[in-house]
Amino acid sequence: MESLQRIDLHEISKAVAGSYANVPLNLVNDHIIRISIMTEPFYWHYHPNSDESFLCIEGVLVIDLEGESIELHPGQLFTIPRNVLHKTSPKGGRSVNLTFELEGMETVRNVL
């Protein structure tokens, strides 16, 4: 049996300095869970081989899509289907989010 591990999201988010961090937390089958600490926007992009789910745990996460913006508050979850162009950014200075995605997910940068 593999050793079991408790992961403290609050401790990880407090320890991260800088404008952007995307820290792998755990593998679940063929998917990875990451914690993302954002103080600046991430660029426009899409993922051709994986959906991507965001769970906001601190602050407000803005997800810009072509034609609309979604605001996620703590406790809210939103899934972006594969091949959908999007950009994420914190509202109000900082957001902390969990992302759930295929471990081998590809990211394609796009310039609008």
C-alpha cells in the first residue's frame, strides 16, 4: 500500500510567493490536481486533449471566454471543455484555486 498523505492547501498557498504558481498536489488515476495561486492574469489558451475544472477556494477567479466572463467565488466549480479558448485572472489582487485536468494535458497559447 502506498503511503497516505495529508495535503494542507492553506499552508501551501501561504508559502507561495510571486505572481503565479501552479503546484501539482496529487494524481488521481490519469488526472492531476493542482493548486493555482494567481496575482496576475494567465494568457489566452486552450487545451486540445482535456477538459479543465476550476474550484475557487480563496478570492475571486475570473474566467474569460470568447463572448463572456465567469466569476467564481469560494466554493464554486466551473468546467471548461477541451478546445475552448479561455483566460484566467484574479479579481481583487489574488485568487487561490484547485484545477483538475488530464495529467498529460496540452496547452496551446493563443493571441487574440
